[in-house]
Amino acid sequence: QVQLVESGGGLVQPGGPLRLSCAASGIILRLYAMSWYRQGPGKQRELVARSSSGGSTNYADSVKGRFTISRDNAKNTVYLQMNSLKPEDMAVYYCNANRSPGLDYWGQGTQVTVSS
């Protein structure tokens, strides 16, 4: 059974940092593209950052230079380091593992609230 468990969300002040973690079980992380998505209030889910199985990364324009996705294949864990957080970053953040259309898995999400 595949499980993706996000952690690290919470309340942070504008300008502050936060690091999200996604612990995977039931898959071999290094074989999967790992991504972070987010869904803000009244908004559609959007891609934030992606780490391919080959190691390349890409980011949404809105987070470039502030967010960093990384992975520890030995620990089967992917991270999202978020710096200089803005109120518009507030959302539920979801971890996604994808290898093919039939091998696509989601975590339950973790809430990030940016507020003073």
C-alpha cells in the first residue's frame, strides 16, 4: 500500500521560513517524479515544484528563488523548503508521486498559514 504523509505545515509570519516533508512508503522514491502542489482558498490546485527521477527540478514562477524542492532517496522523503513566505502562499500543500498515469499517488495535504 502506497502512502505519502506530509508534515511541517503550520502558522508562519510573512517573510518567515517553513519546511515541509513528505515521507513515502510502498514506493521506491528514486523511480518517481516527486512534486508539491498547493490549493489555496477558492483556487484550483497548482503545481509548486517538481523533482524528476533524474534529478532535475522546476518551479512555479511565483515561488522561484524562494522555494526549494529536494529529495533524500535513502530516506524515501521529499522536502519543500519555503523561504520569504507571503500571504498568497497560504494553502493546503500536497505531495505527489508520479511514475506513469497508472502510478500516481497523493498525500492528504498539510495546511500552511501565512499571517501576522
